[in-house]
Amino acid sequence: MYEALHLFALIPFPDIDPVAFSIGPLAVHWYGLAYVAGIMLGWFYARKLIARPSLWPKDEAPLTAANLDDFLVWIAAGIVLGGRTGYVLFYDLPSVMENPIRALEIWNGGMSFHGGLIGATLAMILFARRNKLPVWSMFDTVAAVVPLGLCFGRIANFINGELWGRLSDMPWAIVFPTGGPFARHPSQLYEAGLEGIVLLLVLALMIFRFRALKVPGVISGTFVCGYALCRIFVEFFREPDAQLGYLLGTNWLTMGMILSLPMIAIGLWAIVRARMAAAKA
């Protein structure tokens, strides 16, 4: 069976060095560039959104360009600290308990989206309160642009040959260098397409066609719910983390699914709350 799956791998894995370029002893990886590109493009898109007052409640953007510039450091710190902490707690706690220094070894991989989301949320709340900005509009601004970062991040996962999918006999299956000699789903690209491109377009349609930013909380709720649904779907094609495997004795339930389920409820609650608040206004 496995030999047959290998034969179905018609698309070779691209020979791309995970290191984009080096400056002396400093090696710059595609993964790091993906984070920078996602944050900078998100910042640029967010500036375009706040430059259009007609999109916002009372035809007035709740944030300024200066606010966004200051927020860059906050969001970067929230993503990195939250992402690493989340990975340690959700996926690698036994190893860290045996060797605590591993918690700091970011170069050995290990960033959790769900942890990064929690870290980014805390950064948004603290920044909004410090600068007396409406929290829900802050959430909406960031949620509208996050899919850009997700798209770049998943493409970087693909280039690194990590977080690959389950065994597959589909004609687009790929043999990853670190995934054994068997063809697998390029699940990183599935995620880049769904969590990144599709979700970005859905949110953009809601913003520019249906003026969803005028109801604070709708865009952030849609993002959270939409991401969770996309992630749960792709988890059926993605190989679970080796140290965890499938959970609760099943051959399909993964940690990614479990962490995403509460997001659906949170997203729906945010949307309902936003609609009820708008109806009372």
C-alpha cells in the first residue's frame, strides 16, 4: 500500500532552502520572513481600512495611523510569546518538564496558532485600554488582516517541509523530505488557501460590500469562527503531532480540533453580542 502511495506522488517537493539568505553567521529563514511579511502587509492593509472613515461606526475610524504604528511592537510580541507558550502548554509540555530549557529553543520549531491568538488578544486589550480605544473595533481591525499572516506562515511551513499531511493517493500528493518515503497531503497549502486566501476574501466582502465594521465585533467573531471551521476541516488531512498522535483512542481526533471547537462558540457569541448591541444603540 505504501509503495503505491509513493507512486502517486506526481508533484516533486520543491528544492527550496529553508534559509532564505545569510549575512555572515546570521541565517535568515523563510519562516522568519513570513512573520515579518504577514505583520507588515497586515499593517499596510489596516492603514488602508482606517483611511476610509465611511467603513466605520459614525463614519469615523476609531484608530489612527499613529496607533497602528505603535501597535506593531505589541502585536509582534503577543504573537511570538503567546505562540511559543501555547505550543509548550498544548503540544510539548512533557518534554519541557524533562528539559525546561527547551521552552526557549524556538529554533527547534514549535509555535501554536491558538497560543498566538491568545497572546495577540491580550496585546490588543492592553493596548486598547492604555490608549483609550474601543476594544471591539481593535479586534475587528486586526481580525480583518490576520489571514494575510496565516497565508504566509503556512507557505513557510510548506517550504520547511513541516506539518505535512496524512498519507494520500491524490495526484497532487507530495513526498516530503522529513515525512518518510510516502506521498502525503500538502495540508500546509490547504491551510494557506482556506485560513488565508478564502477567509481574507470573505472578511473583505463583509467589510466593503456589507459594511460589517460598522457593527463592532462582527468581523472578529466571523474570523474566529471561520478560522476554527477551516482548521477543523484541514485537520482531517493533516498528520497529528508525533508526540501526541490521535486523541481519546480515535484515529481522527487531534489537538488542533479540540482547541478549535471552543473558537466556534466564542465566534458565534461575539457575532450575536455585536448584533444585540447594535439593535439597542
